[in-house]
Amino acid sequence: MTTTAIKTLLIANRGEIALRIMRTAQASGIHCVAVYSEADSTAPFVLQADTAICIGPAAATESYLKVDAILQAARDTRADAIHPGYGFLSENTTLASQCEAEGILFVGPPADAIASMGSKSAAKALIDKAGVPLVPGYHGDEQTAERFRTEAEKTGFPLLIKASAGGGGKGMRVVRDMSELDDAIAGAQREAQSSFGDAHLLMERYLETPRHVEVQVLFDTQGNGRYLFDRDCSVQRRHQKIIEEAPAPGIPDNVRKAMGEAAVRCGEAIGYVGAGTVEFLYESSGEFFFMEMNTRLQVEHPVTEMITGLDLVDWQLKVAEGQALPWAQEDLRCRGHAMEARVYAEDPDNDFLPVTGTLHHLREPSGLANVRVDSGVAEGQEITPWYDPMLAKVIAWGEDRDKARQQLLAALADYNVMGVTLNIDFVSRVLKHPAFAGADLTTHFIEQYESELGESPFSVQEKLALSWLAWQQSTRAMVDDTDSPWAHSDSFRLGGPAQQRCEIRLAGEDHSFQYQLTGNMQAILTFAAEGKTEEVNLSWVSHEVGSSLTVRLGSKRVRLALAEHGEKLGVFADACHWIALVNHPEEQGDDAASDGKLAAPMHGRVTAVSCAAGDTVKAGASLVVMEAMKMEHALKAPADGRIIAVHCGVDDSVSSGQILVEFEAGDES
Ligand code: MV4
């Protein structure tokens, strides 16, 4: 078996994964070529590359998905190999086979291995032969209503109908009894035909509360396959994973081993090469069933790297070069526990719609032991609506699951951003939830605990108190020294420290209270409402580095950090954050509000209009929802105000910059 050393690697991807691949490749002395779209010309992965080539406009179909443009860039830079990352062209048989034809190494499996996982029913037939457990059901060729009825009787209810060409949960239907079957089949066939151009269906027993457990495998070109243990990815929302961990908790050793060996048989059955993932549905009984195989490196690969100590990208490159895997299965060991949180630019308070904007302030966790941040963004960067909203991943390792979880929480508390709403507060609430802490995981986790996951850990008064303290720090008032004339400046009173008034706007509402410095780094805040007064005690110590404080707030201990952007004060309290305006007469509107016109951020289709001329709306209310690039984008009211005119309707196709809503900021009174 001959090996070819990779000297130049073209990375056909963007964002965090392009940087992740470069980190390993550049450390091995490999020259890295980035290809990028016009929207990414100043992105960190472009700056980090040894060579960077613009391959087209922002739309992925015009750039990152253009096989010809990428192959041309590879020829122009004499790249020996192309790494496709995940998403985009990573499971595209055309790119893989064109690489094969041109003698460029494709860092991934052979084109026919990718193809054999393209059809679910064909894949199931192959996997069945390899002796891997499948969910009982029907995956045959005959697609008549009659045959489905006979098979449904054999399998029993509830049933799940899946599109054979589908993926990621698209086009699935649960059928509870025979009376629903014919309609469900007909509907699923129509949907599969229009979504995938292929009406072929399969049917399975519906598992009510499974876990998503997947096994990382690695194969060399000599046919050696190994499993690198498993991950649990059950915590997801609408088929978008949020938290992943390795190893999957609570799986008996014998089952773990059987699942690993089954995953290797899946790879063997399709002639796999490189890093791949076999997904299983896992039931609390210890039964597992093949779901699908992903023929690429996955977003969540770092948790596997942390428990095995292996660099998966390095091994992908080595097996692409033709090197053999050096270990027997028994040589591979799993150490400790790793947990990953995905950082998305999306708004948990607005149906998790993706958000765009500028990262005015970005401070990512650093200096924490056993924490890794795989990020694709830099401060000042614009987050556009063109691509997936995942900006970064935070990964923590610990000797056991709970240590990993605590360390991940600490790291997320150190992830401070202004300018773009992120899901960090939400993920932190998931990590703290008793069911998650107790590893009680199923694919229904988020919907099951939805109501409990929306609650902020702080009351409004606590938020005001923390905002006040952040403001004191930001103005560098000498609050730790009550003898200082500063602290007494405007209302000095004999016999005691000064009472002063503070006004804070939080989430569009104005609040006011009195504060009094009562000692060295101590204060009392007094809130008056409905004739009663309430006091909140605060004390704090500052940390050596940065502007962070440890605060005692009543009985709570809170780690507090802050950031400023213009008049806005960003308050970061543990893993909870908000924006405050302190002692400021009028809130400055957002840039978009200045001319009172809300424009489409990009070309797309209107899917919902939830306002009409004359309506009064609150800041942040969703006015129009658009769909573009398979994602939804909400246009929101930039401030409290009134709708002057609506210039679009549901199903309209609108172009970038087109005015959709005219809006006037101000009180309704
Ligand atoms: C299932 C299932 C229950 N029973 N199959 C969702 C994505 C697609 N790859 C397969 N999926 C499922 N297949 C049977 N027979 C439940 C799901 C499922 C799911 C699986 C993994 C992670 C999240 C999920 C969320 C909803 C449904």
C-alpha cells in the first residue's frame, strides 16, 4: 500500500470547522487553502489560511456548494487533497467522485460509500445483512397502500413513516392506528415527492422516548475499522443538536461494546474509509437500533477527541494519505467525560429564530482548565443571514460527567457577547436542569421541559441590582471607598453615607430606586412599589483579571462581568445576560429604526405577517417572518411604536433591501 503525503490541503468549508481543520493541518506543516464567498472575505478562517481564494457571491449555491469552482481552486493551487468539513459538499458524491477522477485526495469516504447511505431503504437492507439491529418495520420496494396495510398489521402501532430519500426528520409521520394509515401514506408520498423528488417510503415501529446515541468510527484504506466510543446527542430542538456528550451516560459496558462493534460492521458493509458516525436510537431497556450513518466528520467530534486523546482531523488526513490505523480495538481507551454546547446566533425568546447583527463585543472563555473553544468568529464581525447560525462550540472535559457539566457551565458564564443574541443563557439553563444533571436524556428533553427552561434565574430587582453594580464598575466610581468624596458628591448627609437615585431601563421598561453605599464594597438598594419598600443587600469582591466581580446578592453568589457598547451596558451574571441603560434619558434606537423602514435582510419568501397598519407594537415583537436559505428570519420591532404601513403579504417573494414594513417609534399615548 503506497502513501502520498499531503502538502497542500484545500478546505471546502467556512467558519469554525474550517479553522478547526486548519489548526491540525498547519501544525503538520500542510499549506492550507481557504475558499470563501464574498460575504466571508474578512472572516477569521480566511485570514488564517495560507492561501485564500474567493469562489463566488454570498449565496452558498453560488459559492460553497459549487463543485466546479472548488475543483478549479484546487487545480489552481495544486492542492493534493480537499477536506469538505461538515454540511455543504461533505456528503456530495459528485465532489468525491470528481476528486477520485482527477487524482485529488478527498478527505472522506469513497463516492460509492456515500451513495450507499443516500437511500434509507437501500441502506437498511445493507445494514440488515451486516447483522446490525434495525427498528422492526418495512423497507421494501412495493409501495402500494395494500402492502403498507399488511406490513403495518405485522409491525403493530404506533408506527413512523419516513421518506426513504429524507433525512434530519423531514417528512416523518407518526401513525397511531390503522384508520390513520392510508391518509398518512398518501400525505407522506406527496411530501416526499415534492421535497426530495422521490416518493419512496419506509415504515418503522415508532419508539416513543428514545435517546440519540451515536458511535464514532474510523477506517483506513486497508479495511481496518475501529470504534472510538459513543456520544449522546439527545438534547436537540427541531432536529438541531444543542448539547452533546461522550461517552453516552448510563449504557452498560456490554451494550456499549455491542453498539461499537455493530457500528464497525456498518462501515465494513459499505467499504467505508475515514471518520464516520453511525447513529442509533437507544431505548432505556438497553436495546439499540440503526438509524443512519453520517459519512463525514461531525460538529460534535471534539467530545470524542477529549475522551480518547486522539485528533480526528489528524487521523482523517493520515488515512487519506494511505496510512494504516496502528491500534487494536483493545488499545483504545475512554477517559473521563466531555460535554459540548453549541453556540448559535438565535433568539430563544423569539422561537429560536436566527439573528443577524454585528459582534460589537466578543469575549470567549479562555484560561479555564480542560475547556476548549472551537470558534469561527471575531469581534467586530458581521453575522449575516446567509449561513448556518452556529458560531462556535464550547467543550469541557472532567473526570466524571458532573465535573464536565460544571466546567462547561463555568465556561459559558465566561462567554460574553454584545450585538448579537446567542442561545448561551438557554443552554446554561438546560445544563442546570435537574433532569439533565441526572442524565435523564431523551430526544423529547427540550419540549418536555420547555416551560421550565424559559425562566430567568434572576428577579427584576436582582437584575437591577446587578445592572447598578456593573454600571458603578463601568463608570469607575470609587464605590469601594465610602470615605472618598466621590461617593458623597451630590447628596452628602451628615451622620451617614449618601442616598442616591438611579434609573435603569431594562427590556424597554424604566425602573428607579435608591442606593446607599454602606461600607467597603457593600451597598443597599431600596425599591419602592405600591407604598411598600424593599431592600436588596449587595456586597462584592473584585477579581484580579478583567472587570469581573464575585457578588453576594441576598443569599445568592453571582459572578458578574460587563461590557459596553455606546450607551448600552451589557451585564453578564453567571450564564445569564441582559442589556441595561443606566441614568440615560432616552434610549437610542437601533440602526435599523432610524429611518422607520424595515427592509428584507436578503432575498426570500414571506411566511408570516403578524402586524397591520395602525397596530401598536412592543420592542422586539415579530412583525414579518421570512424564509430564505431553508431558515426563518424574523423582522422585529426595533422599539416600542406603531406600524405605519405593511408592504408585503404571505408567500410574497421579496428581494434583499426591499422595504417590508414602515414603522414609527414612540409611545402609543
Ligand atoms: C425515529 C424515532 C422514533 N422511532 N424512528 C429523527 C431524525 C431521523 N434521522 C430519525 N428520527 C427519528 N426516528 C423510530 N422508529 C424518532 C426520531 C426522532 C429523533 C431521533 C434522534 C434525535 C432526535 C429526534 C427527534 C425527533 C424524532
